[in-house]
Amino acid sequence: MAPILIGLGVAELDAIRVTAIANNAPVSYGALGVPIIALATVTGLPLLALSASVGKVVALLALLPPWVLIYLVSGRRGFADGWPLAVVGSLAYILGQLPVSQFVGPYLPDITGSLVSFGLLLALLRVWRPRTLLGYGGRELDAEAAARFEAVPVSRAAAWRAWLPFIILIVVVVLWTGPWSPLPGLSLMALKAAAVSSISHKATSVAFSFTPFAGGTSILVSWLLMLAVLRPGAAAVREVFRTTFRQMWGALLVGFLIFGLADVFNLSGMAASLAYTFSRIGPAFIVLAPVLGWIGVALSGSNTSTNAMFGLMQTLVGKLLGFPALLLPSLNSVGAEVGKPIAPQTASVGVATTRFVPSEGQVIRHNLGWTLVLLAWLIIVGLLYYTVAPGVMRL
């Protein structure tokens, strides 16, 4: 997205910042629910319950970013005519994201939220236009510049072909992973290792269940159906695999290493010791819970890694303090979402097509202030659920 904004005249650093902040809301469900799956794995909490609780937090969080984006691109002048875009964009995202997160699971909320938001914004722009078109920095566009923003006609066949992969993905994943499907929980093999704690001298164990029909397999099936319908050439498929592997080989290694580290952290007692220490803060820890998620993603670069490392610790603090079971793990996950614009991975990807390739630190510093604004809003959201509606965060 950043190259498109740069092509429209937005300064490179600002384009990277706008793109990173726009990506805030979908991060908790990014990679088709993997962060929530990791959180459920390390905490032992039900996957659908965590999906629903995170969805409730994200729904309120999503009310703010569209206003921030309008301000970053067009300044205060943008609010005068652009406020309908912020209202429709945020509410449409919630309309697509919230029901799916509550009743289907963590695999699709960010996709359905984004598609509904895109569709309703497009519908809005067919019947309404701002009185004044503003460009980057709040500069009013002349007729020639405004013409560049007019939609280019697209044939129905081309539009259908563009939407078809999303339709296939949503249908297959919903049928495969919804609460009505037994496939994700089907286990073909279970491994278990027993041990005795050297501190408490109580028995403990670690179990691994081989579930080959989990959510990731539904994505593979979706992809195979897309290949059968769209029929790309063999050369295109090879290039996709080559490019994807070149971009993702590090992430593939991290997936194994971070869960190994998380198991050591959680099973050695470090998570429990840290949880006991934090619990001494008392109920005020509700303010620190999202901050820990924000710090975790800034250090690790990944929402999944942050949930794997700190999810159990947040859950244990909640138990010690008598918080609703789902509240602190959810705030940890969404706190990591808010911190994503200052994560090293985000900065590296953002600068890839700009002149800031060796200067990722400038991107992180440029994004930092607005992540603190969103973090403050998230703390307010957490306080609202803790004080006004704690029941929705209980199992």
C-alpha cells in the first residue's frame, strides 16, 4: 500500500506510517487467526471464546484509526468533509469483523471486516463525494489532479475474477473451521511427556496432538480450488513459491523457535514467577496489560510471538487478581496489534520499496507517537470492559 500512497504524492515516511497504522485492526487476527490460535495453545483457554473476546476489544479499538488516518493524510481540514468516510469505514469494518469473531472463529474476521468496509465505502462514494477534494497535507486539488482519483471502469468479468479468490477462501474456511465442523479437532496422534517439578515436586506433563485438518489445511484446500478455477500458468506458480519462500524462510524458522522458547518460559516456572510479581501491583495492572503486549511486539516483531511468550503470564495474573479470565490475554493480543507499527518486521517491510532501506530506525521513531495514542485508547477500552462490562470477558 505504501508505494501507492507515494505515487499519489504522500511523503515516503508518512506513507509508511499511514500504511502501518491502517493495518492495526486486522493484526490480532492476522495470518488467518494464527495469533489467536497461539494464544489459545499456551493459555488453555477455548479458541472460540478468545476469538470472541479479542473481537469485542478490536471492535471498540477500530473506532479510532480511520480518524487518525484522515488527519495524517489531509490534516484537520480533512475532518470537515471526510468525516463520513471515517464513520462508515469504522462501523463497516466492525459489521464484518465482529459477528465472524463471535460465532465462527479467528480465521476470517480481518478478511470479512476489510471486505465489508471496502464494499460499503465504495457504495458510499457512488452516492456521495466530499465538497472539496484534499490531497496530502490538506492541499486542495485542482480539477486535473482530482481527475486522477476518478475510478477506472472495470468489466464485470474482471471484477468477478478479482473477487473470486476471496469468495472461495471465505466459503471453504467457514465450512471447514466453524463450530459446526469436527475437522479442526480431529486428532490422528497424541504424544505426551510426563515430568515432576523440582520446586513443587508435583507431576506435570506436556502434550502434543497431531491435528492435520486444522485451520491451515483449509487454507491449502482453498488455494487448490483457486488454482483449479483460475488456472494460472506453471511458471506463475513457481515464481509465487520462489518469491514467497525468499520472503518467509525466516518466519518459518521463527515459528519453531518461538514456541520452543515459549514452552521453556512457561513450563520452567518463569511465567508463573513473573505473574506473581506483576500481581503485586493489584487491580492497576489492567493499565499495564496492553502495554506489555505493545512492548512484546516491539521486541519480537510478531503478535503470535507476543501471545506465545506473555499469554500464559497474563492469564495467571488475571487468576491471581480475580479478573475475568479472557480480559488480560485479550488485551495482551490487542496491545501487540497496537505496537505493530513500531515492530522491526513492519519497518523492514515498509522501507523495502523506499530510500529508507538502511534506515528502519527512522520509520520506527516516525510511527512511535501515534502508536502511543492508540495504546492510550486501548487502555481506556480495557478499563471500560473491566469496570462496565466485565461479564462479557468471563468464560
